[in-house]
Amino acid sequence: MNLYLSKLLSTKNQLSDFWKKFESVLQEHSIQPVLLNHTLDIWCRDFMPIQVGKDQFAQFFLTKDYYQIMNLHLRTDPAPICRELGITPIVPNYKGKPIYLDGGNIIRGYNQVIICEKVFRDNNIHKTKLLDILTDSLKVDHIIVIPQEPDDYTGHADGMVRWFDEKTVLVNDYATAGSNERFMRRFYGALKGAGLDILLVPYCPVESHDFNQPATGCYINYLQVGNKVFLPTFEDKENDEKAIERFGEIFGKENVVTVPSLAIAKLGGVLNCLSWEIN
């Protein structure tokens, strides 16, 4: 697997401390990421195409509310990056209109995709038709639709759930975060209804009234490279230790590598959001 990150991580002063630690941790495990040129923002997961097969990619459009008006200058055009990498994604559409879908809302694995229902509000396309388009574009057999987390305006599934194996997913323990019971019933029910077993992991969000909700406490937004799980920590000793212990139980203690991530979490994302890969 080739790991890609935005070159901005290495040039932004406010991220210099994070980058030094992150780069050092990756190097300790013989991982040398490729730094992408032409990025205007650091969240590569969302604007880069989705790999759907060997040398096959699907490119969707960022959702219309991804950036506030004041931040439209951060909207990255992935086309020059793809040209530099020598890849030519297909661009799914419906009657000539683009499909709006952020990469962070696509959890692809084991010939299935988990996706948050916000995709239906972002596209004026009948649900059945849209699911058909996505199933074909993402080259999967089945799409599992989950509800949007009430306090997350982005509607990104990668802050909620990740694949562990074909029949098992890791999910946030929303009960400990005092989340809405109806949401929890719908969320866990959608996964169990798809025949999936659930492994709960710590979730310790920080309340904010700002539009840019921080990702502090979102441990599930880890980066996985092979057997190694790069787990974000947030300078919260008690909760960080609980997360390290839990992920160690699931992946093996020797495979869990911590990455101090409070600085980027305050910007609204964590390690999965930052990264992009080609297999």
C-alpha cells in the first residue's frame, strides 16, 4: 500500500509539531508517505478519488456544504493530482449532473460499503436509483446505509464506523457519550440488520457550538497500514488509556501505535481524514 498525505502538513506552521511527531512515528515503522502537491487543504480522504479495483478509481464531488463561503478557497481540484499520479478516475453522474459524496462518507471493504444517509439529501436523485449508481460506481455488491450522527454536520461515516473483518465492524460507543437513544437504535440496528457483529470502542467527543466541530475524542478515525493501527490520542490521559487498551484488545497491543493528534482534531478531523492510499 502506498500512503499519501497533503504536502501542507509539512509546511503549515500551526501543524509543525504534529507533523514532526507523525512523520517520526511513520518512519519508525518503515512507512514513507508520499506528499501530494496541488492540495489546498489537508483532508485528502474527502477530495481524492475512491479506489474501487486495481488501477480503478471513482471520483465524486465534495458536498455543497463541505466548506463555508469563507473557506471556499480551500476546495481542492483533484484533477492535477490525479494527472501527476497517472490515474484517470471515472466520474459518476446522473443525467449529466455530478454525484455529491465526500470520501469520508465511504467505508469500503469486503465488497460492501457503509455510507451515511446524508448522501440522499446531498443529491436530488431517487434513493433506489442513487444506490444503484453507487453500487455500480464503487464496484460492490451491497451498500449499508446508516443514520447521520446528530451532532456531526459533515455526515461522514469514517467518524462512526470502520471495518474489522467481513462480518465485524468497530463502532463508537455512543452510550458513554450520552448520545440520542433513537439515533443509537437506528445506527446499531442498521449494522446488525446487515448481519454485522459490533465491537464498541471509546468515543469521547468535545462539545462545541462552532460550525467546525472538533474531532477530539474520535478514536475510530485511526490510520491503518497493514497490521499497524495508528491511533490518535488527545492529551486526555484517562480516555486515551481506555482507547489504547481497547484497541490493543482488538488488534493486539503490539500493533497499536499512538499518534498525538489534538492539533489536527481541533481542525475537524483526525488520521483517516488526513490520509489517502493506493493498493
